[in-house]
Amino acid sequence: MSRKPLIAGNWKMNKTPAESVVLSQGISNRYSRKWNKVDVVLCPPTIDLRSVFTVLDFDKSNIDVGAQNCHWEPSGAFTGETSIPMLKDVGAAWCIVGHSERRDYFGETDSMVNKKVRALAESSFNAIVCVGESLAVRDAGDAVRFVCDQVRAALAGLDAHEAEYCTIAYEPIWAIGTGRTATPEQAEEIAAAIRATVADLVGEQSAANMRVLYGGSMKPENADGFMACPNIDGGLIGGASLKVEDFCELVEIASAYAD
Ligand code: PGA
């Protein structure tokens, strides 16, 4: 089963709308036909989505736009939140869900993550569902169980068709923004366990089709190690996605692993 590599940039709370035009234009300028072998997604702050979409759409560069969060209700009294129809309207087709920073700093629970994942699938919107253990959990030898529980909670209630809209990003919390990465062996162990859990939930075929990404200080220097793992299909890139050179190099590296 061949899965198309996916490289997604998570800009986090960086870049004003004006700055987002410069960064997305810089990336789009480097677009080449080779990139068609990879799904490339830029996830800027919500307020930048329209500008980034406009740049990419004008350039016809085949790069998608994604949000970093959404609410599960289509509209209503939820001050400060953004709905999926709003994200669609500004051209987004992807949404990161359950990033560890949202879980840790904004109290996002497994149940909220599940509501978002289900709402996205019902709207035919692609979800990048983040899971990952803390250092304490890893040191206790509990990483596989912890991450697989997060996957079960996030995908609860989804059928095989809805699961097609999901990508899982394994992001060990201790590797995010720290410069410290998991080894490819550690990442592959968890990625394989994630795939087995998905098979258990929605069937072998869906599990074989679902992309599993690695995230956590992934950069051009270490990307080959992860891309070569049989169960890893790309990366969710934080820091390196803010640098045109690094992000484009990551896309090129991933293209070498496409069929
Ligand atoms: P990082 O972030 O690449 O800066 O470690 C990854 C992420 O948080 O998605």
C-alpha cells in the first residue's frame, strides 16, 4: 500500500498577515513539479489564512492551507472560536487538532479532540490529529499505551469512510521545539502501534491508507531517518516551517520517498 508523503508546516503563533504573505510567497516560489509527489500544507495562524490562501491560489502551486484549531459547532455563542464553515470559506482544507500545546496550555481534552475530529470528517475536511507522550510517560515505559489511548479517544465513533479524513501526527512532547528528536526507531515503534490501533478501530484497509507523521524538531538534517521508516509518511514541522530553505528542503526530501 503506497501512501503519498505529507509535509505540513505548523507556524504556531508566528507571522502577521503581512509577514505570512512573504513566507508563503517564498515557499511557493520554490515550487517545482517534484512537489506534486508530496501533499504540502501550510498552517498559519487563523488571521493569516485568507492571505496565505490567496498567495498560493494565485500561484497555482498546489500547496494547501490548513488551520491550527477549530470549533466543532458550525456557529453559535463561542466567543473567540472559529468554525469549520468559516475555515472553508477562507480556503482552508486541513486542520490540526489536539496539538500538545493546545492540550497543555488551553485545556483541550480527549473528548474535545474527538468532537473536532468528528465534525471535521462530517464536513469532509482533513484533520491532522496530534498525539504524543510527555517525558515522564516515556521514562515510565508507558509511551505506546498512552499514545494508543489518545488515538482511540480521538477517533472514537468514526467509521472507515470518516477515518479517511484523518492523518495522525506522532509528536513526543519532549521533542517539540527542544531540538531533541525521537530516534527513528522510537518514532517507528509508536507509528506502527498507532497503525495497529487504527486497524483495530476502523479496519485494516483504513489503517493501511492512513498517513502517520512524525513531529518534533524535524529538520532537513534528520528527516531522512524518519522518512525511511515504513510507518512514517511525512512530518508536522514547527520551527523549520518558518524558514523557506528548510521547509522546501523537507518537501524535496519527502518527494524522494514517494512512489
Ligand atoms: P517543532 O514543532 O518542529 O518546532 O518541534 C513541531 C510541532 O509542534 O508541530
